[in-house]
Amino acid sequence: MKWFFLALLIPKLALADAGLSYLGLCSRDWNCKATIKSFQGVDTIYTGWLESTFAKGCRCGEKLLRQEKPVVLRVHLTNSPCLRNGRCGSYEVFAGETVKSASRKIVKRNRRLLAKYRRVVKRFKRRLDNATAPVSCYVSPCLECDLSGAARRLLHTYTARLLPDCALVDSVYRRRCLKNTICEKHGSTPNFKDDNCIGDLDGEDGRTTNLAVFKDYTKQCLFRHYWEPMYNCIRRGYFVDPRKRDCKYSSREIIKRGGVLCHLSYNQSCDTL
């Protein structure tokens, strides 16, 4: 096992580096060989995924964690957008809940809900334990979290006990980030109060976004992630259950997108790609 606390690999001395926000990477159909090739021009792999939503297993994630290059990994453990939109599948931690009911149950330490969450955390920990690459672990209990501040604080405390060597990330949607956590916000113009942050384009198609603006808004952060709809296996304008989405993208499509890293990175030359 070679996963370490983030400070060992990313001292806060340089401007933010760039990664790819492959949220759908755990899908059984995901083109993993091409995904690994998309990072061939960089020294360190910056990426991450959403646990459990696209599949229970995560074959490609586990392969990434066996690469020789260092991996800076940001993983979301639960899916809050499905909670917000009332679309959580039966396999989700928040299935059958609303934002208010989930927040209330977490604060009251509902055994059933916390047991579901604990299973997801332990499954992710097993992936880390089997890693052979040097891994810096950033863990977000909840993607674009709508839960109350009290519920998020409790989840962070609970997660820290289970994953003590991972840095906690507060990924928010229209809420203020918790104090003493790494703040993650989405879109091309996120507003951060300090440099303890992660920027992610999630929700804005990188193909039509002014990447120079995104790079400037996130220059002080630990790192930034590029995103476009294919990273969530989104092909149509209407909702499809994540486990039923077509994630079979061609090698050419995936590898080509890797070239964006040199444009978003302060440390990677485009000449090397």
C-alpha cells in the first residue's frame, strides 16, 4: 500500500495543476485503456470518480491506482444531485430520501442510513489499500452536497475516522463550505475565499467554456478538474439512470480530451503531448 496524506505529494508551493473529472469512470462499460492513455503526457495523474452511482465495483479506478505514476485522487462517496432532483436509484445511499429527511437522519445518527454510508466508505478504502501507485487521497462525503451544515459536519467527522489519511473535501451546491475543510465548487467562475480549494468544471461543458477564465479563477487552488458531459456518460438532453447510461466512448474521444491538461496546467508543456 502506497497511499499517503496529500501534503507529501503536493506541497502548496506551485499554482494549481489540472486533472480530468471522470465521474462515470466506475461504469462497467468505461474505456479504461484509453483513460490511462489520456494521462500519458503528464507526470502525475489528477482524477477522480463518483463511488457506487455508476456501478458498485470500480475496475478502472483500481487499474489507475496500480499505475507507476503518482495519483492525486478526489473521490465523491455519495450522490447529492440525485437527492436534490428526486432521482436516487435504489442502489444510492440516499435512496428514498429528501434533502431534509437525509439531513435529519444523519444528525440523529440513523443507524440504517449510516450503515449504508459506511459500506461505501469501506469499499473505497479497500481500493486504496490495494493501490500500488503513490496516492494522495482527497475524499468528498457528498457530491455537490445539499445537506445541512450540521449533517455535513457529522459526515466529515465520521469519514475522518474511517479514512484518517485522506483529506476531507466539502463539495457544495449553493451552500458555504465548512470551516477547516478543502472547499470544492463547480463551474468556470467559482468564488473561493482562500487557497484551500478545488475547482471543477462539473456542470459546464469544457468544450464551450473559456478555459483561460476557469484557469484564472482556480489558480490559487490545490488543483482543478476539467469536465464535459461524456465524463458523466451524458449523451441526451433528458435524464437516464446512471447505471443504464451508454458509457462506451471511443479511444479517440477519450485520449483526445486528455490534451486539454496542458492548457489547464501551470506545470505541463503542450509540446510534450
